[in-house]
Amino acid sequence: MRADRFTGRVAVVTGAASGLGRVAAEGLSAEGARVLLFDRDGAGLADTARNCPGAVTVTGDVTSAADQARLAEEARRLGPVTLLATAAGTIGATVPLTEMAEEDWDRLFDINVKGTWLTLRAVLPLLREAGGGAVVTFASAAGLTGSPALPAYSASKAAVVMMSRSLARVHAPEGIRVNCVCPGSIETPMLEETFASAPSPEARAQREAEFRARHPLGRFGKAGEVAASVLFLLSDDAAFTTGVALPVDGGRLA
């Protein structure tokens, strides 16, 4: 880490109450940014804020336009916003596509796709007002290749990838870079949720082994390894990088 890489800058992080969003927010804070933390889990936000001096928390739902408007209003009060990380997401139901309930499909796309869109719609104007900045959205390695175990999740993250690439082209003339990270299987509450949904201990062990075997490095990733890539893409070290969908996947897509 470099203590001054984001000094004087304001960053917005959604999904900041746990997992990748929390670690990314803590990394931004440790490198000098003042962070606005957004999540529907108020207690989790408070835990994250304890590790982010000067942080502001906004409790809300990424799928709510009204909550996103409150997010933008609070962010504007902090000063010019130049950094955005959209980490809010869900894995959804781990069932075959033909067995997925309509309401589960809708909820998955509401959070992963609509939630990302609403955040971008709310916060991108702030980056434009600031004269530029950087955005990192959170997709998945499953958004770059088919996932037999998670077809609906894969489809939702593919949508995030293409939304990000399209916005990179639109906003480049404004000095706004848009990239996304595409993690493989990372040790987070979301991954644990995937394993915990297995119908038996034997099925869980098999699922864990199958997920691990997809990664040539032979292990699951750590949240800090994804956060390091997020911080790079947000930083001026990546000043000539936009429109990238960066796999952080232990070689899964090699």
C-alpha cells in the first residue's frame, strides 16, 4: 500500500458492509481517500467505518432509486467525488436455470445489474462535475465464460461487463475511466453462501472441490488480492487503462 495514493480524494463504495466492498473501502481509506460507504446492512457499515477514519455511511438498497439519490446527495457534500467502486452484488440461487423461480431471477438481476446501473446513474454526474475520475465495477470470471453451476449469475455479471465497457467509450472524452474486475472464487461471505446452500455435507465438499479445481493456482483467492486490483484501476497508475474487464481468478480463464 501507498499511504498517499488517494490523498485528498473522495470515493464512493457500494456493498461496503462486507466482503470485497469492505476490503476495497478499507484499502482506499488506508491510502488517503475519504470514503462514503453504502450498503443496506447498517451494522456492517458501522464495522467497516471503524477502519476508515472520516468515513460517511449511508444505509440503503442499491435497487432503490430514492436511496441512490440520497447517496449522491451525501457524496456531493463531501467535496468533489472522483472515485467509485460498485461492489454490491449477490450470487443468487444455485440451481439449474430451468429450476430457477422467476422471483429469484428478478432479484438477482435487480441487485447485480439494475443496482449497478442505478449507482452509475447517480454517481457518474458527480465525477463529471469534478472534471474526471475513475470507476471500477464488480463483475466476475463467470461473466466472461459460461458457468454450469451459476448460469443466471453468469448472465448478470456478463451484463455488468458490457455495461462497463460501453461506459468506458462514452465517458473517456470526459476524463472518466471505467473498468471492471472479474474475480474467480474468492474467500468471502458470498462464496460461503454458495457452499452452504449445498443439500448435504457431501455435496458441499464436492462443490468446494469443483470450484477449487477451476483455478490452476490450486486455491481460492483472498479479498485483499481483489482489492489490490481495484485500487490499481482506480489510481493514476492506471491512467491509460479503461474499458478493461480484469480477471483476478487464479488462472481460471488462462
